[in-house]
Amino acid sequence: MNYEFSSNSAFGQFETDDTTGRVYIGFASEPRENVFSQKFRGSHYGSCIEMLIDKSELLHLPEPANAVAVLHLVQGMVTLDCATTCYALACSPQQFQTRQWGNLSRYIGEIEKGFTRPPFLKSLIEEPPVIERILDQIGEWCPSPPPRAPPAEQEWPKGCQIPLSYHPVPDIA
């Protein structure tokens, strides 16, 4: 799959509306073939992934390997919703019926609606490379640095004295 990015806010802002071999994710549009968005009048969807899972019959890609996913950019960044929907394009519609996909779509819908933040995202997906890609996309991926040995003790140079001074302190107890 190939990827393109656009800051257009609505599907109607594109010069052509050809969806053959192209999937548009996150652009405001009524439900139609290869266009997935939660942004349309009367929508009860909280995210694009919810719509893809619920309306997977709208996805028609004859050659998925040569398909192009066009992703909506928000302030120059791909949203977690668009990134997850893009990952889901490689899955079969039968996989969407699993509990994990249901939980993930509901959770991302809550994030998109502003009901929650994504700290427990790792518990919804069990594959470490997928977790890393999603967290990297939202800027939350920060693997811990390798452990270091403690610093060696430093010796004072010869002939050097540490200046000490005594200041009596009253006992307050």
C-alpha cells in the first residue's frame, strides 16, 4: 500500500472523486465506496475506524498492494484514528468481528470525541510492532535507554583540601 497526505478537510475538495484503487480516510464525506469518515451530518460514529468496521462492505480494493491510502492531516500530522484505520485496511473484514478490534474502535472513538486520552492503548493491541508504530505516530513512543553503569568515584587532586566551615545550628526538637 502507498500513502498520500492532504490537508483538505472534505472529500469534495479534491479535484477528482475517483476512488478506484484509492481509499480516503478522515475527510468529511457521506458514506461511500472507499471513503471513511465520521464527519458527516447525523453521524453516530466517533472515528473512521468505527465506520470502517461497521461498513466494511464499502471497502473495495482490487489490488491492495498497489492501492493508495490518502490520509487527512490535522496541523500537519496524521491522527491516531487515521493511522489505525490505515493499518486496518490490510486486515480482512472477518478480523473486525474480534473483541480486540471492537474495543480498539470504541476506544479511538472516545479519544476522537475527547472523552479520554490514549494512555492504555498498549493493552488493546497485543502485537509489539503495531503498538510501537501507533505510539510513534502520536509522538508517545519513547523506548527506555540502555542501562548504564554508575559513574566511577572521583578522587580529589593531590594537595587539595576541601574547605569546611562549622556553623552551629540550634536544636529545634
